[in-house]
Amino acid sequence: MDYYRMITDLFMNITLITALTSMLLAQVIKVIYYLIVERKVNFYHFFEAGGMPSSHSALTCSLSMIVGLNSGFDSILFAAVAIFSSIVMYDAIKVRAEEVGHTLIEVGAGGILGIVISVISYLYFVR
């Protein structure tokens, strides 16, 4: 097995990199958002679940969008990841709201962030 090729392929996977970038950017934005709201730096927000924007929604919406742009919005793969994204976002709004206080606005902001990052990534790296 060619491990070098496997690792290289992993780091060249634009779909994976785009989705993870969206998640990490959402976590960085949380720190900045709560810096403004709380008027103090608290890096705990980088590691917390929940909050503004939702990193889970950013990740899954980014994945759905980049897959749709690459594979087509009529593909079976897009349908699968879009349903996965819907479940994650529903869970964040309905189930996790009681645990970590996720709101529709936080989940929506994460979703929009993920979509925007995917479009930028697609236009810059793929197209």
C-alpha cells in the first residue's frame, strides 16, 4: 500500500478540506462573536458545542454544497449528504437546543457560512 500517495490524496481532497475549513472558521468566528458580546477573550468558545454560528451546520452544509457543485445536485451522493445535513441541523435545533442552547439563527448562520465557503472554494480551486 502506498501510504505517501494516500496521505497526499487526503490533503488534496478539496471536498474534505472545504468542509473542515468551514467548521474551523465557524469556531474562530465564535471566539470573535463572543469577544464582542462578552467584551472579553474566551477561547473556551472555540471548543464548545453550540453557539453562534453552528460549526456542525457549517460543516454539513459545506459538504452538501461542495458535493452538489462537484457531483451535480441531481446525484445520489448529493441526496445522501443533503439528507445527512438536514438531520444534523434538525438535531441541533430540536434536540441539542435543550442541552447547549442552539437556536435557529445560530444553525442558519452556520449553514449559510458553510454554503458561502463552499462556493468560494469551488470557484477558486475547482472551476
